[in-house]
Amino acid sequence: MVKKNTCVFISGKGSNLKNLISYSRDNVFPIRISLIISNNKKAYGINYAKKFKIPYIFINTKSKNYENKIFLYLKKYKISLICLAGYMKIISNKFIKEYRGKIINIHPSLLPKFKGLNTFSRMLKVKEKKAGCTVHYVNEKLDGGNKILQKAFPIEKKDNEKILKIKTQRLEYRAFPEAIIKIFRNN
Ligand code: GAR
């Protein structure tokens, strides 16, 4: 099997990145993580790049034309899939056009519900019954692209934001790899 060269974008902890790295080390998993991009110099996730000797770059999103720099790196590493794993920066329409159908994101809610930030506090506020995560294609609308896969769990009375995050991320660690397998099974 020829693995697809994949770039993971992160901004923080990188636990989904760590999980994807671990899956990608399996010969039958369809992707290889060839590059990691962080918009945050202090992102803990960079440590996984170092630990597993995966090329990584820091992108200063305050600098002009920073996406052009990203394009160059994506070309250099022949990237055919981009995984947004806790990347907290909006991607431009130009970028999305260039990589249409090749950018996927993991979001901590059952989309189309609770797009955007602070998903858990908003769920609790409206006494939502179910939480979960969604892996979806990225298009021009925030958290609005076609769904690839969702996983849900019931919200219990004792659940607070912290617990919801833990439960959601536990599901994310299964959802992201499954979504990637699903994409390439259909190809
Ligand atoms: C993940 O839970 C992901 O769903 C969320 O950020 C977290 C990153 O955690 N993404 C978003 O909220 C995107 N809008 P990680 O850095 O430990 O993988």
C-alpha cells in the first residue's frame, strides 16, 4: 500500500496528533505523517514531532502571506491530505480552493450543532442531551463542510466542561483514524 503524505496542523496540546502518529506507524494505515505545522511556537504538540523525528515548522500567522509559505512546504513534502487537529486558525478561501477535498478537521461537537468555540459550555447551558465529535471536510463555511464521521455519547447530570472534554477527546482518538480509513477506502 502506498501511504499518502499527510500534514497535521496544530495549535496546542497535540493529543490528536500523537494519536495519529501512533496509528500511522502501522503499515496498513493509509497515511504517513510527513510534516507538522504549528501556528504556535509553544504548542506542546511540537514535542511529538521531535520525539518521532517528523519534520515540523512554525508559521507566524501575523506575517504577511504566511499561507504562501505553507503552500511551499506542502509542495515540498508532496502533501495530499491535511488534518486539522486542534488548529485554531481560520484557513483562507484561497487555501481551501487549492486543497479542496483534501483538508479535514476534527471538531468537538455533533455538527451542525455547536460550531465554533466553547462548545462544551454552550452544550451545558442549553442542557443538551448528547455530545460527541465530528470529522468533516473543510470548506469556506466555518465547521460547515461535509461530514465524514461522527461519534456521540449521552451527557450525564454530573458532567461538567472538563469531563465533557475528556469524554469527547476519548472518542476523537477513535474517530479521526476511522475517518481517515473511511476516506481512503472510498477512493
Ligand atoms: C480537540 O479536542 C479538537 O476537537 C478541538 O481542539 C482539541 C485539540 O486537542 N478542535 C477545535 O475546537 C476546532 N474548532 P489536541 O491539541 O490535544 O489534539
